[in-house]
Amino acid sequence: MSSSLEQLKGRLTDVTSLRSAIAVLDWDQQTYMPSGGAHARATTVESLSRLAHEIFTADETRQLLDKAKTEVDPTTDEGALVRVVGRDVDLATKFPSEFVARKTKLAAIAHEDWVKARANNDFKGFEATLTEMFEIAKQEAEYLGYTDHIYDALLDQYEEGATAADCVKMFEALKAGQVPLVKAIQAAKPIDDSALYGEWDAAKQSQFTEFIAKEVGYDFNRGRQDVAPHPFCTTFGIGDVRITTRYKSYIGSAIFGTLHESGHAMYEQGSPADWEGSMLAGGVSLGIHESQSRFWENIVGRSLPFWNRYLPKLQETFPALNGIGVEDFYRQINKVETSFIRVEADELTYNLHVLVRFEIECDILTGKLAVKDLPEAWNAKYTEYLGVTPKTDAEGCLQDVHWSMGSIGYFPTYSMGNVLSYQIWNALKKDIPGAEEGFGRGEFQQVQDWLIEKIYRHGRKFSPKDLVVHATGKPMDPTDYIDGLNAKYRAIYGL
Ligand code: ZN
């Protein structure tokens, strides 16, 4: 008779296999599936998800977990596996099935209501379902449990151990450091990046973006790039981590989209090979994951040394870009333009969009703000933090899909990712002086090796907070990020 741990691993392999199959089907749906396949695909995915959930949350799994706990040393990989799976099973079983069904049903209705409300700029048409969705989120938090703030329960699902207090501290610092910078840039001479818009051949964009993804270290023997309307990264196993990109009139859309997803993918590819199929493999949290996508997108991909090396190649691919000097190109790809729309936001203003959503979510969850007063509160915050006032609710509080899906409590992980990307970068530069200059010589291996050593190879073994301290020597601290942004953008805008 094998040990409880071995039996547990056997059950988990079935869950992992089902989840991989779902990921393949989902990838196919977003890339190649004809639209006629949607109905059958939904049924298939629903069945496989149900089977995975049943195996994962069955009494037998719990019993094996309890026994395995007594067999393993908590400081080993096996101890970490038992801890991580225990947490996942807990999260998957906190909600009664009637509650899950109620939320799923409401989300379907809310999504339709949201699409209509946004198209017709009719917040009133969405108000009732959104109110109910926030009620559901409150109840969700009660099922999950919390000690200090209701938000803690929701956020912890995406970022283990992170709290509303952490977010408040982070956003206070970001507000103080970023709002004046954004205002100064708004008053400065705007950058003209019109040369970066045009009709760019898709095949050539594909060729160029694959080239730079390979250069920075995304392993195409264990990955591939395809086209999807919304870029994403998906993992079928450590040996098969795929990305997608999209080709738009803005040349940077594909380039930075690819680098962003490559960052997610390299994190997933960086788990130890012998963890294939283990639930310890992959990224530990949304915030840490986003720190890696932002690292490769912004710190590497929007740096001057990087383009010193790769602009000639880009110009060779797209001769219409000939004549742009590298300094100008660098300024153009770092153009700051305040917009009402989060998904169009640049590196600098993105956090301010997230800040608005975080404050509003907290205020609604704690009863400080009624959903009916949301548009007014939204517009006031945009005016205060970004200096722009949305003219309609469609370009204001109705712009994001997330709340209609009941995804409440995870927006701050985007900002954590931004903050951590610079904190990790500063720690890396201490160990590898001249790393940035190395980008100009196509030297990424030492950077990649450092990230593997400090972050990637640990997969989900440590909690996100422990991992940050382990990698950077301190807990999350927005100082590096704010200093980095100020130095970069004050130079670009001559402030
Ligand atoms: Zn991302």
C-alpha cells in the first residue's frame, strides 16, 4: 500500500490532467475554433470542469490530505505541496453549491445587462444587477472569512495574505508619487507618436515579435505564439506554455503585448522540469505573475538600450519606420496620454485607474457608497486623480467587464505587479551591475537566470509575501517604483 501522499498525488494528477485539457480547449476556442463550435465546446468544458471539481473536493481527497500532512516535513517540497493543495481545496469548498449556482446565474444575466447598458450608456439599466452582484461579493467574503476588513477575504483568493491595509498603504504612496507626475506631464509638450501607426503586415509582425520573444528567452521548444483578440498566456504543462498576441494599427500593440505575455510564459516555463504535473508548478499569485509580465514589457521592452539593439531590425522589417532616431522612438513608445479607459492606459497612469476601482469596491462593500451613486463617485475620482472627467458612463464606470462577472477584489494585483516589477529590478541590478546596458548587447540570459533562481524555480512553494522578501530582501515597498517612474518620465518629458 503506497503512502497517503502517493495516493494523493495520484488523485491530483487526474485533476491536473483535466485542467490541462480544459486549458487546451480554451486556447483553441480563443485562437482557431470556428464560431459554430461554441455550443458544443461550452458543454465539453462544463463537464470536464465539473469532473475536476468533484475529484478535487471529494472527501477522499481531504482524507488523504489530512493523512499526508502527518507524513511530510513541512519545510520540504512535499510539505509545500500539501499546504498549497490544502489551501486550494479550502477555497474550492468554502461556498455552498446553491450559492455558486446563484452567482453563476446572476453573472450570466449581469453580463447581458452590462453589454446593453454600456452600448446604450444606461447605468440605470445595470444598477439593480450590479447591486445584487456586490451583495453576492459581500456574502462570498462572509463564507471565506476575515478578521479586519471585508476586502481581505476577497483579495486573498488572488493574492494569498494580501490585505486591504496593504493596498491602502501602497495606493497612498502611489497617489502621492504619481498624481503630481501625471499632472506635470499633462502640462508639458505632448509627444507625437503618429509615426507608429499604420498598416503593418501581420506576417511580418508575427515574425518580428517571435524574434524578440526568443531573444529575451521565451523557449519556443516549449511554447508557441498565435493570434487572439485578447492576448493571454496559458499553460498546459511546464513543457508547453503558449502565448497569443494581436496585430493592430499601433505597432507597439503586438510588440509590447508579446513581451508582456512572454514574461508570464517565462515564469511558467521556469518551474523545475521535474515538477511537471505537480500543483507546485507555475505562478504563485496574480501580483507576482504580473510583476514578471510588466518586467519584460516595460523595464526591458520600453528601455533605451533594448531599442538601440532592436530598432534597426524593426526598421528592416518595416521600412516605413526608417528615419526615426532611437531616442525619438524611445520617447514615442513611452508616451503618456491620460485616457478614460483603463485598458488603453500607459505604464504611468495605469495604477490610477486601478486605484479608482479599489477605492470604489471598498466603499461599496463597506456600505460607504451606494451602487446608485457609483457614476458620480467614479467621475469625481477620475477628475481628482487623472485630471479627466468621463463624459458618459459608458466610458466611465461601465467600461470594465469584471464586476458583471462578479470578479470583485482583484484589481489591486495589477498595481502590485507594477510595484514589484521595479522592486525586483532594483534587487537584480545590485547582483548584476550593468544589466540594463546588457539589453543593448542582447544579453538576457543572466537576467533570466537570476529570475529563475530567485522566483521562477520556486513555483508556488512559498507564499507571495515570503517570496518577495526572499527575492528582494524586503516586503513590497512602492519606493523603488515611484523613484523609477519619476526618473524615467522626468527625463523623457524634460521636467
Ligand atoms: Zn498580464
